[in-house]
Amino acid sequence: MGKKEEKANKEEVKHNKEEEKKEESKKEAEEISIEDKLEQAEDKFLRIFSEYENFRKRTQKEKAELISGAAADVYKVLLPILDDLDRAKENIEKAEDITSLRQGLELIFDKLTKSLKLNGLEVMDVKDQDFNADEHEAITNIPAPSEELKGKVIEVVEQGYTLKGKIIRFPKVVVGA
């Protein structure tokens, strides 16, 4: 029986070696597939990252073009007014009548305010309103002439402006104390 046991042991060892080889080949296959998956994931990440960078650069460029286009539109509106001011400047020396100069300047001013208003610029009307620190810049407080003017805007030192509803310059005001 010694030979039979020895033969059985050899077969068992041989069988175990075959099993080990199968497991090793499975592990190698798993390692290869894990490495492939990692490589695919890295490739996918790089592609997505590159796509994002291209998107970011494109949107920055579009934004810059939009801003410069908007600035050009504003300048186009202002150019005729600048021409009017040039003509007024040339005629100041020749003018003999101050009333006509005043009327000419008022026309130019009206043209400027209308042009700016068409582009969304509005003057903030804040006189006699309650002071609001979020919308007004207080220069100073003075004693209120009447009780009802306490805490209200008494005088506007510098006008405030909104552009399409957003404050672009806060009005500088004097507040009644």
C-alpha cells in the first residue's frame, strides 16, 4: 500500500499544483484587468479634464468678447453726443447770446441722458426717502429742518445710478439727524 499512497500523494500534489497554477493565472488575469481598468479610468479622467479646460477657456473668451462688444455699443451711443460737444466747443467763442448756448447744452445733456436711459442706465431718485445704508452712501448728518425729515435723505451730493436694476454707483447723500 505504500506505493498506492505514494502514487495518490503524487497525484494529489500534481492536482494541487494544477489548482495553484489556475489560481495564479486567475490572479494575473484579475491584475491585468485591474491595471486595464486603472488605465482606462486615467484616460477617461484626462479626456474629461481636457474637455473641461477647453470649455473654461472658450467661455472666458466668449465672456471677454461679450464685454468688449457691450463697451463698443456704449461708445457708439456716445459718439454722436461727443460730436455735438465738439461743435458746441467750437461755437462758444463765436456765440454772442448766452441763452442759445444754454439751450444748446441742455439739448446735448438731454440727448446724453436719453441715450444712456435707452441702454438701461437710470438715475436713482433718493431725495426725501428714508436713508438706507445698503443703497445710499452717507457723507454727513445734519440737524433735520423738521421732525419728519429725521433719518431721511435731505440733499443729494452726487447722483447714484442703476444699470438694468443693479446699482453701479451709490448716491452720496446728506442725512437728517
